[in-house]
Amino acid sequence: MRKVCIQVDQRLGERLRVMLVERGLLDPEFPITKEANKLCFPLRYQLTSDELHALEQETMTLAQIELDLEAISRKPTDLKATLQGTLPDGLLDKIPHSLDIIGEIAVVELDTDLVPYEAHIGEAIMIINSRVSSVYAKEGGVSGVCRLRPLRLIAGQDQTYTIHTEYGVKLAIDVVHTYFSPRLGTEHDRVTRQVQAGEVIVDMFTGVGPFALLAAKRQSVQVFAIDVNPHAIQCLKKSLELNSLVGEVVPLVGDARAIIDEQLVHKANRVIMNLPNDAFSFLDAAVTALNPKGGIIHFYGVTCQSLPEEKLQSNVLNRLADLGWKAIVGYSRSVRPAAPHEEQIVLDLHVAPGITTSAT
């Protein structure tokens, strides 16, 4: 279509662009074009001589011309807007505001009223996220020793295996047979940035190994990555083939307590305990893995109304004291919501041998 544009020497293009944006004159629905050494900026409307003169005072000589331009094709980015007219108006407010994208797979939680329209929602998710080829809906919570969640395919290919990239690390993941949350990416980064070369780390509940792989990518360390789920360890082994690491990751399948007792007594400078609902019961195994001089434990737990963060901290420190170790909380924060009225938190514990009489 014919579009009014303003033309300026290329050297002054950025200056003019900023001025047009500030004045609300630039039309973002059409492209900025280049002709020889001139840039042409599409306008929302034809400028009056006074408006053009005001711009010329700041940018030198300008020319107002007409060009044949096609509007920029923009993909929809809002799920609610994409589904407008497809779902009854009363259900649009129940559209989820967030979802997990793991590699080429999207996992979404749907209100029960949306289930009859789940195929439309799945297709809309794939329209908005072009790299997504499969969309699954959650059918329940995470449960069992392997921390698995039932999923139901609602759109795309029935393919549960994917490669997810996080901070430059490629993670092989099966979303049905292993546990992984992309919402913990910031935490994987935060913890592994603390790791120093030469450390020995015991990752007690490694899952597909995001902590272990990122630590070994960044530093020359040895990480013993344990998980009771054989599918998770298989994915970790695949990830070891996909990544170039400066450190070593040793995948171990089995119960963390048993493996520590058999192989890893007093070996670790650092222990990672990402099993929020059950980590407390494994604190004895964690200190068994620690060097006799002590080290750092990254403890993940869940708080609720009956167990606020202060009480959880007190319980953890008192438990360590009962085991003959003193500890201080070097860092604590909420990682993410775990359920209604529950928060997953992390405690970075600096642990040393000795008994403390009370939690601090």
C-alpha cells in the first residue's frame, strides 16, 4: 500500500528515529527502508509543513515522500488475544498466564473448565511459540520417589524427549519419565557460580543433572550425581555426550543415603539437596558425605503456614546440632511457589564439626 514516509540522510537516521518515536509519529506496523544513502521512516500520517519544519530545525533537510510498503507480519504473542473468538468470553480470564517450555515441549496447567477447549489452547501455544512442537497438560501434582507428574498430550507430536538448553548446557530430558523444572534455572546458575575449581560435590537428588552439568562446565570439579530414577540417570549420561565439560560428572543411580554410605563418606566440599519435601530426612546422609572439616550444604525445603521459614531454619539447624555439626545460614530466599500457601526455599548452610546448643 502507499505509505507516507520521511526521508533523511543515513548519518542522521538514528537521531530522527528517536525524535519520531518520542513524538508518536513513527508507524511501527511498517518497515524502515533504505534507498542509496537515505533512510525512509514510515509515518502514521502526512505531516503538516509546520511539523516538518520543526523536525528540520533539529535534523537538517528532510523530504516527505510516498512509498509502496507492506505491513510487517507479526505473530501473536498473547495467548488470550490469540484465543479471542475461539473460547467463550467467560473462559478467557481462565487462560493460564504462564507455562513451562522445555526444549521443544510446552507444559501447561489448565483449569477444569478449559479442558473441552484444550486442543485449541495447545494449537494457540504452538502458534505463539514457533519452536514448540508438543504441548502437554498437567494431570496432577509431582509425586513419588522419582518426582514424576502425569501429563496429557493436547496438541502436536506425542514426543516426550527433548533437548533443553540452560546457561549454555544441553540437557536431555524426558518430561514424562524424569523431573525437571525450567523455573529453577536461576537457582542452578546461582549455586554453580559459587563453585570453585578443585571442589568435590555430591548432588544427592540430581534428576537429569542441571546442577552437576553446569558446575562441571564452569569449573574443574568432580560431581557425584545421584538419583534413584534410572531414566534420569540415562538422560544425564546422554547429556554428558552433548556437552564439553572442564570438570567430571559421575552419574550414580540408587538411593542417595546408601550410595553415600558405600562410596562417598567424607568426600564432599559441597552437597546439594534439591528434594524439597524430603530433604530434611536426609540431613544425616548429607553430613556423612561432607569433608570432616565441613563445607556447604544447599538445602531446599518447603514452608507453609504451619512451618514458616524461621521455624524451618530452626529445625534444620537443630537437626544438624543433634548430628554433631554446627551451621549458620549464609543465604536464604524463596525460590518459587510450591503450592497454594506454600513456598520452596533454599538455605545455603555453612557447616562445620562441633555442637551448637541452639539454632541461630
